[in-house]
Amino acid sequence: MGLPAVFLMAATAGVAQSFGRFAFGVVLPAVRSDLDLSNTIAGSLTTVNVGAYLLGTLAVASFASSYKLLAIMRTGFLFALTGLVTAALAPGVWFVGIAMFCSGFGGALIWIPAPVIAAAAMPPEKRSIAIGLMGSGMGFGVVFASQLTSYVRSSGGDESWRTVYVVLSVVAACVLVATFFLIGHDQEQPRNTGGGFGGFSSLKRMRGWLPLTSAYTSFGFMYLLILAFLSTKLEDDNGWTSSRASLAFTLVGIAMMFGGPVFITIASRIGSRLGLTLAFSGWIAVVLLVLPGWFAVTLPAAVVIGLLFAGVPSMITLYVVENTTVEDYGPSFAAATLAFGVAQMISPQIGGVLADLTGSFTTVFLLSAALAATGLVAALRLPKQGD
């Protein structure tokens, strides 16, 4: 109970998302070089990861009516750890694909139950803090993975990228053991609440479900175009060294540690509608600032990207928690995440193809800014406070 349980759950979120999914973005240049991959193939590996995340979301939507959220989360942890170990031992691109699949599937099974399990450890008036700290866990994981990657590549070269996953696997195994033995969740045996296919019947009972789902979908498409290719863009388009590119990614991760609490606080004061509007507007601005690759501008922009990257899903999660019943939460959040997952699945593939066709990542980043504009419109359609 209390903050110790929340911090451990934040570490769980970091393993699921940062290690199993986002770390690949900073390792990608080394993987691409070592295995001699095109941007299209590299994007396809990320697509496998988010496609598996999509399948995992469907699994949660189906299983949440029959199995406890804690059991689903523990199962996801086993998949996520399997993915990390497979990446550490991967002899070639096909095994990297298998690793990305396991990590993505496990990530969904962990991430969807994690916020409500963490929130249950806190008094009702402080549960928003628990939700915000989930993003902090992801941020810490990104910082750790990016600094580890920078050290490993500088000392062992691109071919040593598997060492990164060896270390991540060891850390993940320790968190898994702690979570299995120390985390509980006081939940009654689930009963079928008529969530419908993918949980959409439950989702439709939530006020503002359509604009919220639209905003979440836009976010799923736009953020991965940046997170998956930021390091590669800075190295390829702007001539940054691998250590400088890792520094930018590290700043994203550091800011992620604060993004959840910061934007949860903002949303509690001005409402989710205006909070999300502010976030999508900010994303458009910082993406355009990153485009030229100016060192002095890109680094603070990376900080803002990290704040927004953690802040948007934190506000969306809080909105779902506050506007659904306990019975509807699992299917509802899974359904919203399903739409988000579809966007994620096609995003890196499109980004990789665009980069190969145009010879740079400029179009990829402009597409991210355009998608943020659609998220901005959706956020403005959310119910106002008191409606």
C-alpha cells in the first residue's frame, strides 16, 4: 500500500514500456548498422512490436471480464521478459522480430492494468498522483536505457547492442520477482458487464468517449514517428554523433519522469479538455523546432517532448479512471487503447517508408505535427468541466 507500492508499479511500467518498447528507438541505429537493415525493415520491426501491443490490447479487453487485472499483468510480465531475453540472444533480424512481438504483447498486458492497480494503493484523493507516477517510471526507464546504450556503443561499437538487452533483462527479472511477491490488488472476481467486442460497448458508456478515443489515436500515430526515429534522424539528417543523439533521447526520458505529475496537476486545475489542448499544441511547436537539428534548440525541445509524451497518456488514463465504473474500466481503457494501438502499428512502417523514399526524416516529423493538429481538434470536442 502507499507510495512504495506505487513506485514498484512505476518500475513495472518502465520495464513494460521503456525497456520492452521505447528502448528499441535508441538502440535502432546500432541494430540497423550491425544487421545491415534499411529504414523500411527497421520500421517494420517497430511495427511488429506495436502490432503485438494491439493484439495484447484485444486480449486484455477479452480477459478483463473473466480474470483479475493482477493476473493479467503478471502474465504480461512473463511475455515482456521473454522478449528482452530473446533480443539479448538474437542472432539475426527474425529473432529481433520475435523479441519485439513478445515485448509488445506483454507491454499491453502490463500497461492497461497498471494504472488502476497503482491507484488502488493510494487514498481516493491521491490516486491521480499514482497515475502520474506511471509516466515517471517510463521516463526513468528511458533514461536508463539511453545512457546504457550510449556507454555500450562507445565502448563496444554497434555490434555490442545485444549487451544492452542483457542488462535490461537482468533488471526486468529483478522487478518481476519483486512485483510477483510484493504487489497485490484487492479486486473481486470479475463478472461480465457486457463490454462487447474489444470492450467498445463499455467504452461507449463513458461520456466524451469519441473525442477522447480520437485524441488517443492521434497521439498513438504522432508520438511514435518521433520516438522511434529521433536518434536516427539526428544522426542521419543532422550529423550528430551517437553520444549526442543519446543525450537528446536521455533528456526525453528525464522529462518523462516529470511529465505525468506535471500534466496531471494541470488537468486537475484546468480540466482534461484544456490540458490535452495545451499538450497537442505544444507537440506541434516542438516538433517543428527539432526539424533543423540545431543542438542548442533541439535539447530543450527534447525536454518538452518528454514532458508531453508522458503527460498526454497520463491525462487520458485519468479521464478514463474518473469517468468509468470499476467494472467498465478494464474493457473501456482496453478499447481506447485498441484504437491507439492500431495507429501505433502503422505509424513506424509509414515513417520508415517515407524516410527511404525522401532520403530524410523531414516528412516524417511534419506528419507527426499534422497528426498533433487532429488531436488538438479532438481535445477541443471533449466535454467541458461541469458538463
